Amino acid sequence: MSEMVQASIYLHGVLPLMEDLVEYDPPAARAIANQRLVIQFEVRDGPAAHLEILEGRMRHGTGRHNHPHIRLTFRTPEQLNRLFAGENVRPGIRKGFTRLAFLTKGFPVLSDRLGYYLEGEGKTQTGPESDLFQVRLGLRAMLGGMAAVANYDPSLADMAAASPTGTLLVRVLPDGPHGTWAKARQNGGHRFVATYMQPVAHANAVMEFGSLAVARRVIDGRLSAVVAIGTGEMRIQGLIPLIEKANVFLGRFSRIMGRR
Amino acid sequence: MADITSQSRSYQKSIDLFVRAAQVIPEGIYGHKNPAFLLPGACPYYAARAEGGHYWDVDGNEYVDFLCSYGPIILGHNHPEVEEAAARQAADGLCFNHPGAAMVQLAERLVALIPGMDWAVMAKNGSDVTTWAVRVAREHTGRALVVMVRGAYHGAHAWCSAYPGGVLPEERAGVLQIGWNRLDELERLVQEHRGEVAGVILTPYHHPTCSAQLMPADSFWPGVRALCDREGMVLILDDIRAGFRLGMQGSLPLIGVQPDLICHAKAMANGHPIAVALGSEALRAAAEAVFLSGTFWFTPVAMVAALTTLRILEQTDAVAHMARLGTRLGEGMQEGARAHGLRVTVSGPPALPYMTFDDDPDLYHMQVFCREMIARGVFLHPHHNWFICAAHTDADVDYALETAETAFELTRRELGG
């Protein structure tokens, strides 16, 4: 698996989870309190994303921000990956020397708290609020990770090219979180993008979890999606070729995350 | 048909089996029979028995079978003459140290039946023979590349699989792709890779999943043949899906040119597992050089079943009957849709029709329509072409069209026109 794919997963599949984290977790919320900041992450000749912190909320964006306060440039994707893996890495800081305190004090708190919910004790918490939070994290990571893999995994480039253009809506019934994974035409080529909790005008295909409990069990790996589809606990409809391709990218994303 | 309509359908035994299967079988049901490719939760997953043009699932629900096991059933399930011949052979033994006489008889029969073909080899599944045919083309020409059509299905092997799992880039590197009917793309590819293309493998017409079937343009097959002749490339006809449903010479009359290699499987032994590759004399030396074998590839039961099936097809009006019923079904579907303000297109040869809703690129209408048909005992696949068999009757088609009246109306109500 290439370092570029992993870096893209971190930027588009993991970094967005910070938005949900600061809404749910008090220590994370405190870490960004009173901050007004845009942090740009970018890999040279590779993926870029940014986090915007304002009034106790955080917003993730793909690509480059026009006016970041801090710009972290990673010479290689491997350098970014090591940072996300918790190693002491010094990216090139091209802007924002006066705002570095947040990077050395606030950001590690966010990183630790996210790790707590993704891989630590927080992952096993149960109850309506925990279920909803874990499903939000899982759904968002899945959609962003699928887009990252589809855009950057060279071994799946043919599959990405062969995928029909269109939008796959993934939602949790009856009124749970939802998001999309879509292939769009761009500059004579194509680009895969993920959205989360945005309005969806038309979905070419739909994948539905029958309930929050089903979604939690699938995301935790306690219920196989194959079985859930077979039993009707998950439902798929619409443009089957789009769902088939999405399934390939999801499988690759899951294996990459499982190997970390 | 009253029995079918009165049934209250449950798929619970199918679902229970599937849950058990998922514990011990990857994906529960793998490949093209996976429920996700059908209508999960709204169709059976497991079959119990079949007779003629009908089958019963493990929950006891009966269906008019317009999928025919994805093609192999051509005379009807459990055909008495075929099964009697197969049983006689089975009584003599199933698997020997040597081939049986049936292998020679079947090769002779096929060579006599299909013009331009001088020899035949036998295997079990379509993938076995398409893959082998590609290797024969490479051996014959000493070239590496082969051209196929985007979205065409030639089997599950690495060189042509639509799925990347476990496939090395090197295994796909020898395959170039063109669009269906795109002779210009083929000419350009051959120009770009002059002297490197071993052959072209094509289905007689384009039958992708999830979209309308496309017949060949008048100039396509003659153009491909001419290009193969000019450039010394081998032309392979993958006639596995359509095959003898179109006639005793398979799709040869449809394509109007002579291929160098032809692959058959599916509907040649009425459900018994067998695949064949046939070739011209010019390819015999290459065929002898490409090792071909399989433990069960020489078992005679399926060969006897194939001989019997071919005889019945030839001696009866089965082919014309399937075409007539398929035409009735297709025309009736179009009329039924129109009556409910819906527009559909029925594509492909009449014996292998597929219907698509004209304003439904995402297949939502098709899925609701097929769900309602299946719920009323007419098994129509929403994503794969359908099959007519010789055991289907006018009453089966009548029932399907009556049911379609309801299904079209329910589709319109649920999704609009």
C-alpha cells in the first residue's frame, strides 16, 4: 500500500472526524476553546486538507484554504503518516510561527482523544449517545476513506476509471447520520469526493442501515455487512455498478485500516 | 397458475440458510448468485427443486423461471430424456481413469454442427475455455496482447475479471479494451500495438449487466474479421451465453463471419456442467501446445447430456418456440408499460431478452418492478438478461404479462412515471 494512499486516508478519512470529536468530547472541546485558527495540511504533490477552528467548532475542508494561519507542508506522504501515527515529526512550517502553541499543546489533545474513541476504551462505550457518536465517526471515516482510496490507490486506478459517475448515499434509518461518496467529472478526468450531512439532491444509489444499532454493529465489526444485506437489516438499491465499485474501495480501505 | 398467485411468500428459510452460510462460506453466497446482485430481502436465495419452466425455493414458493439458472436450462428443468440418458451413463460410472466414448461422439457432433470448426476440447465452465482460447491465440501468434470489449463478461479468471482482488497488474497488462461496436477503437489499438495483438475475443452481441443489450452494427463483425485477417490476429467468439438458444450453429448466423475459435458452455447440456472450445484446423497445433486438463473435465455424464440436448434441440422446434415466446414476452411488456404511462425497451435476441425502463438509468424502477414480479411468482432478474427455455408455455407468458400489469402499476405508484 502506498504512502500516498495512507496520507490521503489520514487527511480525508481521519482528519474530518475532529469535527465530530469536538462536538462530543469535553476535553477536545476545551482544547479548541477560544481558538480562531485555520490549519493547512498539505503533502507536496499530493493531497491537502484543512481544519478551521472558530467559536468552539471545527470544520474540515478538502484541498487548500485561501488564508490559513498555519501551513504545514510535508515533503513526503510518509512524513505526514508518521505524524498521524504519533511519531515526532517536524513538517515544514511555511506560515504561522506565532500560532504554534496550538500545534504543540492543543492538537495533541485532539489526537489523543480521537485515538481514545477509535482504538481505546472509548470505542467500547455503549448507550444511545455513544452509539450515535461511534456511527458518525465510522460513517464519516468510511466515506472519506473510500474517496481517498479511489483517488490515490494506483492499483485501483482502472477500477476508479471504470466506475460510473454518480452519487452513493449512505444513511442510517430512520433519521440518523448520512453522507455520500461520489464520482464526479473534473477537468476532463474524474474525482471522488465524500460529503457528510449535506443535502443530497439526487442519489444514483442508496445504502441504508435499518437502524442505529445495526449501523453500530456493522461499524464495530460485530455484524457482517454481507449478512446484514442478506437479512434485510441493510438495504441497497439503485445503480448496482456504483455500489459494486464502492464496495471494492471500501474493502481496500478497511484492509488498510486493519493493517495499521 | 392459480397456485402461484395464491401463495403468501416468505423467504425466511432462505434468509436463515444465508445467515448460517455466512459463518462458513465467504460472502454466504459468492459470485453472481450473491443476494446483493439480486434484490436482497425481496427474493429467494436458495432453490429446492425445479421442473420444466418453473422452480421452487426452499420456502416452497413457486416461480415461472425466466432466468433458467443464468442460461444453462434450455429444454426445461429436469428434462426426462436428458436425465434418463445421463442416469444411464451415471449407472455405468461417473469418473474414470480415461475419457469415455461420449467425448469422441460429442466432439464429432459439434464439429459436424458448427461450420468452420475442425476440433473440440471440453472443460466444465465458461471461464475454463475462454482463458484457454486466449492462451491458444497467444501460442498461435507468438504475441501477448488480447482485445476485449469494456463491460463484457468472459468469466471470473484474473485476465478478464471485473474485480481487482488478488489480481496482479501483470495479469491484466495483456488485455486491451474497446467499446462495443467501436471498430475505430480496435483499429487504433492494433495500430498502436502493431504486431503485438494475438487476438480479439467478443461475445456475438453485447450483453452487459445492468444496461440494455446492444446488437452488432452491420459493419462490426465483418470489420473485425477483416482486421484480424490483415494483422494475423485470432478471432475468438465467446458464445457461452447465447449459444444454442439462437440456433444449432449458435450465434454464427447472427455475426455472419467465421471465427477461428468458438467457446460454448451454459445451454448445451441442459444444466449439466460442460464447456467446449472449438477451433479451426489452423489453430490445432497451438491447441496441442497449450496444456488443458481438469480432474472432472473428462467425466462422461455431462457429455451424454450434451449429446441428448443437442439432438432434442435439432429434432424439435425448440429454438423457434423460444424465439416466439420471447417475442411475445417482450412485446407484451412494452405494451403493458405503455398502458401505465411508462416507457421500456426490450433489448437482445427474443430468447434472451432484457428490459430496461427508458427514464431509469439508476435502475430504481427496474428493481421495484422485478421485486413485484418475484413477489407474484415470476422470476425476473433486475440486473441480468432473462432466458426463455423450451419448456416455457404460452400460459407462462400470459401469466407473466398479467402479473406485469400489476407490477407496472405498483412501480408507477411508488416511483412515478
